[in-house]
Amino acid sequence: MNMSSTTLLIALGATLLGAGVAFALAWTFYTTRLIEANSRVERALKGRHEARDLLRQARRQIEILRKELELARRLRAAPSHPTPVPVDDLRDDTPTIVLRGPASGYADTLPFVA
């Protein structure tokens, strides 16, 4: 081996070492970016699934409210026949309470007992 072949081997080794270091740096850089991108995609998909579930729940609630509203409209549209209150029932027919003896400071708990 002469000087030119040694120089050639050193240059070849340095090139291979540089290429390996560049590959390792690129691998590390793009792997972290890929992991971050995957996590963003997973969060977006999770949010999409949650939004879809909330939409389903909202649609169910809307359907329930529509049914309740339709029932309320039917009940309101149905003619209601209120029973008229007789005029005789408006007067007070409760018996008057007669207290025997002097009134005490306490309420009479048995007003109808003689």
C-alpha cells in the first residue's frame, strides 16, 4: 500500500462515517416528527369520535323533544271540558269552632271534641 491507497481508504472511511452519522441524525429527526404527527392524528381521530358520539346523543335528545312537543301539541289541541264550579260550593260550609272555657296560649289541637 502506498500513500494514495491509504488516503483513499481514509477518505472512504470518512465518507462512510459521515453518511452513517447523517443517517442517524435524519432517522432521529424524522422519527420524532413522525411520532408527533401520529399523536396529532390520534387526537384528531379521538376528537372526531367524541364529536360523532355527541352528535348521536344530540340527535336522540332532539327526537325525544320532538315527540314530547308533538304530544304537548296534541294535548293542547284536544278540547278540554272544564267542569264548571257550582255557585253553591263557593260559600264556606266549615263548622264554626266553639271553644269552651277560657282560651289558653296554646292552639286547640282537638277543636271538634266536646
